[in-house]
Amino acid sequence: MTGRLTIFSILFGVFYLAAFYYDLALFRYYPEAGQFHLLRNDNLGVVILWYGWIATSALASAAIAFAVPRKMADRLWPGWAWIIPTAVVVGMLIYERRWFVS
């Protein structure tokens, strides 16, 4: 099971970055209306996409982690579960630096 968790950990960050960058939210939450929607609805006010990005990333990562054969997953070096997510965080910070640097 450790190999599949490693694969999930590696892919979650990558899929989250892609979902964030390309706006691939599985659903949208409108807090003023207290409603979830699959499609964009501008009449309901401000939208929160974060929940949809998390769901998209979790489903895609879990699907691939369980699709990889167990023997192949167990041969994966566990260090990748730290290296790739760290690189994703650095990439996200570089992308979001516009909020902190004028």
C-alpha cells in the first residue's frame, strides 16, 4: 500500500497545480447561495473553486494510483513523495508571486 500512497502523493500536487492553473474545478461552490454547481453561474455571486480543485486532484490521483500495478508501485522510491510536491509548491509560489511583488 505504501507504493500507491507514494504515487497518490506525487500526483496530487501535480494535478492540483494543473487544476488551479487551467481552472479544472469538478464543481463550484457559491457561499452566498449555499449551493454547489457543476457549471459556472454568474448570477449567484462570488464563487469558491478550491473545493472543486481538491476534488479533481484527489479523484485523478486516486484513479491513477490504483491503476498502477502493486509491484510496480512498490518499487517506486519514497523520496519522490517529497521531491515532486516540493517542486510543485515552488512552482505555485513562482506563479503566485504577482500577489506579493509589485
